[in-house]
Amino acid sequence: MVETGRRRRWSDDDKLKIVLESLAGPRLVSATARRHGISRSLLVTWRRAFRVEPPRSEKTPTFVPAIIEPAPPEPERQPTEPRTEAPATISRMEIILTCGRRIVVSADVDGKALARVVAVLERR
């Protein structure tokens, strides 16, 4: 018969104490896990579970209001200058995420693709 040991149960208070101990200094995850006889991956899972993050609801907007700036005035041309076609205007958007990252895209960007990019960047 092979003895496998018994499964231990940790209360939330015990888990929190161990997590706080592992956060007390740099490179304490492995040492703390060894000291309490648990695996490093279990401690990392507990740390993720106790991470303090503001609750996100689907109704909370993730973008700030847009600021639209007027186009700069065109320079006056002299009557003797030949008339030239106006250069094509390139529309672009600058998006500043709550984490401080900045994204600049053209105005005709695919909305679904942009939403996926923003979702990935907001998670980091």
C-alpha cells in the first residue's frame, strides 16, 4: 500500500498570512512556500486570489471622453502662386488607457480588433 499523505485545508486567514509573508520582501515566494510546506505554484495562486483590484463591471466605461481639436488654419497663398490640391487629410485617434499606455490608430481601424488590443493592454 502506498501512503500518499492527507490533504491539508487552509483557512482564508492562514492563506492571507502566508501571502503577506511572501510579499514582505523580494524573492520570498519559494522560501515562504518551503517554510510552510506548500508548493510554489500554490502560493502564487493564493497571491493572485488575494490581489487587490478594483471591481470591474460591464457598465463601467473603459475609455475617457474624446477631445477633438480643430485643424490648424491653412496658410494663405499668394495670388501669383499656382493653385495646388490640398493634401489628403489622414484621420487618426490617440487613445490613452487608464494604465498610462498610449495607442495611436487611424480613424478607419477595425473596432473589434482595437477592442481586443485594448483588452489585452488593460489586463497588463
